[in-house]
Amino acid sequence: MNAHPGLAGIAPIDVSDPELYRTDTWQPLFAKLRAEDPVQYVPESEFGPYWSVTKYNDIMTVELDPLTYSSEIGGITIRDIPDDIRRKSFIQMDPPGHTAERKTVAPIVAPFNLKNMTDTIRERTNFVLDGLPRNEEFNWVEHVSIDLTTMMLATLFDFPWEDRSKLTYWSDLSTFADYDAPDAITTSEYDKFEKLLPMADYFGRLWEERKNQEPRFDLVSMLAHSPATQNMDLKRFMGQLTLLIVGGNDTTRNSMSGGLWYLHQNPAEWEKLRADPELVPKLVAETIRLQCPIIHMRRTAAKDAELGGKTIRKGDKVIMWYISGNRDEEVIDRPNDFLVDRRKARQHLSYGAGIHRCVGDRLADLQLGILWEEILNRDLKIEVLGEPIRMKNNFIRGITELPVRIAG
């Protein structure tokens, strides 16, 4: 391997190990990197060599320069996906192709449509909360976080209601990464591709129906009628579907669970919130910052560049660690504290920035806000009974179990 110029700094720290996120032991490693080597080259890892970008402003520099740092050349994850099965979506594209495809789906989360969806989201939230067991243990992730986000996905796609659990499975399959686990739902990227083919078949049938109908206000119809997306090949079709399913699910699902965990750990913040429900929007932003549902995003250098005093070479893999940038002491006051009244609560990287900022960020905020408004309206006494069980994954910061009990 050729040496990189400008590599002065501490010994390489490989923060790509998925086990760090399952055990929630990543914090001190990133703190050291931010303090001593914020743009660091890691020559060896399970995922090959890469640059770690760990500070807020350096991450923003990468995010806001898509001509230098490409999403299209190598994809958006630290794991390389073989070209023959790489499912390409607009988040893995550079302009101008990215711009046209993103515009196709953006109207579904435009302000006027969010206003139209508010009553439906509140009605479903009420239904779920009122149906939760009282005085017995249950898994908050399964009965609240997954249930609510799956309902929302089904609405966005106008997906057959009775089959909506398929959306949850396809989302889990798309983000699954612990291929060596005894209970693995998929064993490799090729196996994952094969198991997602039924998703393409199912949506293909919906596509054929809707392309021959008048345009409707759902994601399938939008894709089928847009010149930018109506002639996609199989890999692009699968890529757009998995992006929209995962994007509409994981951020919100894991923040619904993470928010409850952070409030449990910070009872004084719970009391602030109960005393002043107007703090809910700040609670939502603070939850998304600290939970940081997307741990990293990758870019690939399209040309040589300088970043943080280091020389990035064309073709290098550049990893923006959102989970670290969200705790940058130089930008965020008391970054490791959970504060429901944080002054600049929306100053975080969890939604990305620039042309690739999460298209559904306001919808996620809306769903989370309504959930906490209705919990406060009912004055639910939710007792967290144990530590969350976290995913072994370096891309999605997921929670699979959170045992709780509601007094009543």
C-alpha cells in the first residue's frame, strides 16, 4: 500500500468494528480522535483502508462538497458492495442525476402534505398507546416503535395494510450486517440481494397497476410516473425501494426507543418535560442528536483534496462519523448531556447536510413529536426495566429490545 502524505498523528484507531455499537463502547475512542487526530487514516480494517472524519466542521466540509467527495463512486457505506448487486438509489448518486430523482419523491414530505398527514399520525399514535398493556412487561421497540413506523411506511407507499409487516422485514433485511451471528437473517451481501428479490416482485406488481392509472400521491405512483425514475433497471428499482423503506423507518423507529431510554437515564429532564410540554420539539431534536440513528456516511474522493491538514487522495474512502460529530465539544455545548431544553437543539448531523440531507426529516420530527405529545397528554408512567439491546451494526444505531412497564 502506498504511504499517504500528511499522516502525522496518533496510531490508527479503527472505529468501524460493529461490536463497538452493540456494546455502546465507542465514546472514548471518538473523544480521543476528536482531540488528537480528527482526520485520521486507518490503513487496515475489516472494510479496507479508510479516512475517519470525526469533528463537526470537517464533516460539514465533506457534506457540502459533492464534487470532491462523491456518493456515486463507492456508495454510502464503509462496506463495499459488489457492483453486480449494488442497489443504487438517489442517495448514492451525484448531481445532476441525484437532483432529478430526489425531486420525484420530495413532494410526499412537503409541508402541505405533512399537514394533511398530522391527524392520521395522531389517530394511529392514540390507537397504539391506548392498546398497550398495563402493569406488565413488554418490549417498547416491538409494540410502539416498530408498530408506528410500519403504519407510516404503509401509508407513504399506499401499501396493502394486511401485508405491512413485510415492510418491517425488508427494512431489517436491508440494514442487517452481522452476517456471522448464529441467528443471522442473511449471511452475505449476495444472500441479502436474493432475499430482497421478493420485495422487488411485490412492488413490481404495485408499480404495474399504478403506472396505468392516474398519478396518485404515494411513493410508488410518484416513481412510476416520473420521467426520472419510470425506466429503472432492477438494481436501481431495488435501491430506491430500500432507501425509501429504510429512510422512512430506521431513523424514527430507533429514535422512538432511544428517546425513552435517554429520559429514563435523566429523570430530571423527564420532570422538565412534564412541567413544560412545549419542550417537545427540542426533546425530539435532542433525541435524534444523541441517538444518531445513522452512525456514518461514506464518500469517495473524486480528486485529491486537503482536509484537516491531511492529504486525501483520489479514490480514498472517506467516512463521516455523524455519531462523533454530534458530540463535538468545540461546536456543541455539553455534548454528552441529554437536555430537553437545549438552546440550539437542531444543531446536529443526524440528518446529514447539503444535497443529501434526509428528505424525510420533517416527517420524522412530526411522528416523534406527536408520540411524546400523546404520552404527556396521558401522563403515562413508563418504567424502563432494563438496558436496551442494541444492533451489531456500524451503519444503523439500532435498538431491538427495550423492556418497559406502564403503571395503570
